[in-house]
Amino acid sequence: MELAKSHAVIATYRENQAAADSLHNETGAEMIRSDIGSAADRDALVSHLSANYGRLDLLVNNAGIAPRERRDILDATEASYDEVLATNLKGPHFLTQQIARWMVEQRSGRIVFITSISSYTASTNRAEYCISKAGLSMSVALYAQRLAAENVQVFEIRPGIIRTDMVAAVEKSYEEKIAAGLLPQRRMGEPQDVARAVRAVADGLLDYSTGQVIDVDGGFHMRGL
């Protein structure tokens, strides 16, 4: 995705330095090491942005992790629940709170939450992930409702099965299910599919559609007989 030359782009990462370096080399984005689940890291991130850029036009809540180990809901641990919820739900919710205050002051802004089809699809071997994404969908609705009158638009982009590191271990199984008809569009999604939806928001093409859920899932959300 070509980045608008008139905008500075800042991205965060928690552990994968190699991926961060690759993204910086590809896009020129400033990379900041930050754990979204940490209040101290969120405060430091917002302070850095405020001191160095002065305004913020777009926030994309893209941080997300899967459980370190897929376990049946009857065997899943509280530690895994806490880790996943901190990164996938608590972190984005409270980072958005800070950024939303800033955008209200400047009377403009756009916020995107990257959720998942798991927000409404039960996977009993990764319950904590599904719960985190369901909660994030409600966070979108709450912020969209609260910020609409402040000229701040909020959107949910809900990806389906996307070819990323998160699904690498089960990619073959997904490919087989897709070939057997799981998706109306018979292919796995690519990161670029999600990026294009974000770009549409960034370019202001959906500014009269705040609160909208954008399904990027090859038609998974449709029901048919």
C-alpha cells in the first residue's frame, strides 16, 4: 500500500524486531516498541506522538495475539485469558480513550478497530481470542456512538481468514476448508485486502458511515442454503 506523502506514519511492535525493520524499510514508517497492554507504554506512546507530531488524523487498532497454545475451553488457563485480553481488548480500548480525547480537541479524526470473524464465530479451542474480539466489537459501537457528534468517525474492519503468521500453523487446514466451500470467494484473504479497507477509511471515502462494520472475509458472514 502506497503511503500518502503528506502524512507521517507511525507503527508499533512488541517483540518482532525483524518484522519492524522490514516494515520500516518498505514504508518509511517510524517504528516504536510498545506493549499495547501496558498502561505505561500507552502513555509513553501518546506522549511521543503529541510531542513530535502535534496532531493525529488516523488511529488503527491492529494489535492482536492468539493464545500461545490452543486449548479446549474446559482446559484453558486464566493466565492465557489475561494475556490475550490485555493485548486484544483492554489495550486498544484504553489507547482509543486517550486518542479520542485528543481528536475531540482537534475536532477531527478517524479510528479503525481491526476485529475478526471470531467476534461472532465460536472456536472452542481459543475462547479467550473470541471473547476479546467480541468485546472489541462493542468497544467500536460505544466509541462510534460517543464520538459521532465530535466529527470523529469510528469503524470496525472484521477480517476473516487472512494469510498471516497467526494462522501459519493451521494454514493447510484452512486451505482445505476453503477449497471445500467454507468461503463463497474460494481463496484465503491476504493482508492487502485488509489494508485496502483501512485505506478507504483513511482517504475519507466512508466519512458518512461511522460505526460501520466492514467485513473483509471472502463472504464468510453471509448465510446461504
